[in-house]
Amino acid sequence: MEWLSAENVVAVVTAAVGVLVSVGVLWYERRIPAQRRIGYRVQMDTPIGSGVNVRLGLFDETPDMSDATLVLLRIENDGSQSISRDDYTGIERHGLTVEFTDRAVRGTAVTQPVEAGHLMEHFTPAAGMRQEGGLIRLPRVPLNRHQHFKLLVLLTGGEVGSPIRIVGGIRDGDIRVNSAARPDEKPPVFSRAARSITVALTIGVVTLSTIILALDRTPPPPVECARGSLRVAGSTAFQPAATELATLYTQACEGSSIDVDMHGSDAGVRLLDERGASPATVVFADGAKPGGYPELHENSRVAVVLFSLVVNDTVRVRDLSLDDVRRIYRGEIRNWNHFPGNPDLEIRLVSRDANSGTRVAFQRRVLGGNEPIPTSSRDCLTRDDPKALVTRCELGSTDEVLRTVGNVAGAIGYSELRTGVAAPKGLHRITIDAEEPSPEKITSNGYPYWVVEYAYTYRDPAPDSLAARFLDYVNSHDQQALRTHGHVPCSAPQAYPLCGDRPRP
């Protein structure tokens, strides 16, 4: 779809994030008013020191202070509603309990900000204020929103940093370690929700801007359109790319119709020779056509097509040497247990038929020009000839090869990369001499299994014909469609040594 570009996707995602975050903030704001919350924070927990005389105003001099610690604890209403005395839910007279693990309370002082000076009158024994062991019982102190008080506590025993917690109950609320900004600190200019929205939208905008700037905005060369009908035949390995190119061309050019029906390179060449110029036909072939077809014109060398070996997942092999591949196809290696770590499983060869350019390229570039052993099976599972050493079958298309290799235990076959589509289930690709079929390294890594894709027409088509215009489109307009399927356009610099001395502009 034309709208499915990188910048459009990011723009849609950015808008969606903005809407979702805004809806989330509204939902959050609607729920917050129902909350009462008391938060607390340990602002200081420090040792006083051995042998020190402690005189801290409200604290009396206290003996045995060698392990004394001083804790400053801040307690505040950080919810969205005021808390009254009746909002405390405990059955005791006091409201909250401060627990100091492994430490004993020796003295307590209460402080509060000037604007909340009236709170002091609540901290009396009659109201429930008392200390015992490692506990401080706090009265039911009413707190308006953001009001707070602090406890300065002298402790002995235990260590600095021992757990401190406040327990109790609040109606329609909770008590938790405070993570909100403290009221006596300068509040942020924007709320947390506003900051979150700003950050999310900024990331989206920056990403969108980066993609737009990074993209090559140079408009592609115009499509030279022609009306009429055209048939495309030939290599099944090239069929996915040819189908996409035909679809793109007909979408751009009203009045054009291209039928892609491919059954093998040699079959396409014979079809073109038999039918001649009518109906108009373009044939893509894996490699140069055989001799004996003088009327067929090599219109162009389109791309370097890479192939790979594929094996059924019952086989653990991930790499084969070129010599081992040749021995397998000569019938010298007939069981996968020849390779360490692999099962006792017969090797079954799944090949293409004689019309296939993929097979010709395999014989010439991988098998060193030698023919594989004769066909011995029609179903790729059992040998029709009991005397045959190896089970070998031939199929009419790449799709059939991939399906069969994926379904037959111990099977090995070959196909083009097909990077633009998902790999069939039940099989995996293997490397040759530890080299993978890489479009980026095709001229440098020595990988053997590749072929140049040729385009043939019957004689020279008229310059304004659909055949000529479509081939111009294939060679010069939409190279990305070729790359998507793992092919290297002959116009690409790395393909020059392989395509010959006639690179397209």
C-alpha cells in the first residue's frame, strides 16, 4: 500500500501515543480524587558517635549511647483529599505506628512547618502519642493536602539503615513510602503527566523528523507507460520479483495488463521461440539461453540471483564443504550420520526438472558441470528402482521443492534466497564452505551458487511497446523490488564483475 511508508507509520504511531497518553491522563485524574494517602520518607539516618554527650533540646542526656543513631522521618498527606481524625481505621486510640527494626527508641521530637503549627497540640499522650521498645505510636493527626510533620528520633541498638516502616489504616486510602515531590521543595513547572506526554510526543516527532531527513527525497524517474497486454514467463526463481514488478507497473500505468506465469527458464525460452512476437512475451532466464534460438534477443541482464541449499530440520547440518556437496550428489555420501552429530537418516535429493535454470546453475556452478545421479523416485520418499543407490526426485517449481524439503525427513534441495517472503516451515538454509549467500558480499566472499538473470524478447520490441517499457522499468526504475527478494541489480556497482561489461545506467 502506498501510504505504508516509514514516515507515515511513525506519524500514525506518534498520534496514537498522544491520544492514548491523553486518555490515560484523563482516566488517572478521574480516579485520583477518590484517594487518601499518607506518605513517608526517611530523610536522615546517621550514627551519632561513641561517647558523645547528646543534648538536642527536647532530648534528655541519655547514657549508653555508643551505638546511638539519629533518624529524621518526614510524614505527609500526599494524596488528593484531606485526612481527618475519623479517617484512621485502627481500633486503638492512636492512628499510625512507626516501627524501627532491631532498634530501641530513646527519645522523640516532633517538628512541623510554621503554617501547620496547630498540629503540635495533637502530639500528646492523651491523644495517643507514646513510644515503647522499637515503636512510636502516633495520634490521629488531621492533615490537609500536602501538610506534613517530621519526627526526629534518637535510637540505640541495630545499625544505620535498618528497616523503618509506618503501619496503620486510612479509609479509602493507603500508607506508602513517599515518592511524590515534597511540599517544602520547589514544585516542578509541569506535572508528571505533562512531562510524560511531552517526552513521548517529542520522541515521536524527533523520530519522524530523522526518518524524513534521512530518506532520499529525490523523485524516482517517471514511469514510461504503455497500454496493452504482456505475458511474463521463465524462471520460477525470479517469479516473486517479477510478480511484484508487474504489479507495481500496472498500478502506475493505466491500461496495461501483465500476466506472470513462469514454469522454468528453458520452458520459457522454448515458449518464446514457439509463439514469436504474438502475443507479446518477456522471458526471464537463469543464465544465458542455450544455442539454437537465433530469433530470441537478449534484451538485458537484469540482476544477480543468489541461491542456497536447504535441508529438512531433521538434519542438524548448518554448513557443507563444496566437496561434500558434490559427493552427496554423486551418491558417495548417502546417510546424514556421515557428519558428526547427525541422525542415522537417508539423504534424499529433491531436485528441479530439466526445464529449470536453477538446476542448470546448480550443476554448472556447484557440481562443477557434472550431472547429478539419475532420478530414482516420483514421490521423493521411496525408490522406484531398488538398485538405485540414492533417492532422488525432480519437481517442476521452486515452491514444490521447498514444500517437499520441509516435509520429507532427510531431504536436501536448493532454491533462490526469497528474502522478501517468510521461509517455509520444516527446513533451514545451509552455507557452503562457511560462506553464506550475501548480496552485499557476492563479489568478495567466493560463494559459488549464483547466476545472472537475463531478459529475452522475440527480436527487438518496438521502443513504445509494453514489453520495451516494462523492461526499462525493471532495469532502471524500481531496483528496490529486486533487492527485496535478495537479488542484486546489475546496475549496482558490486554486480558489475558478474553481469559483464554492460551495466545499465
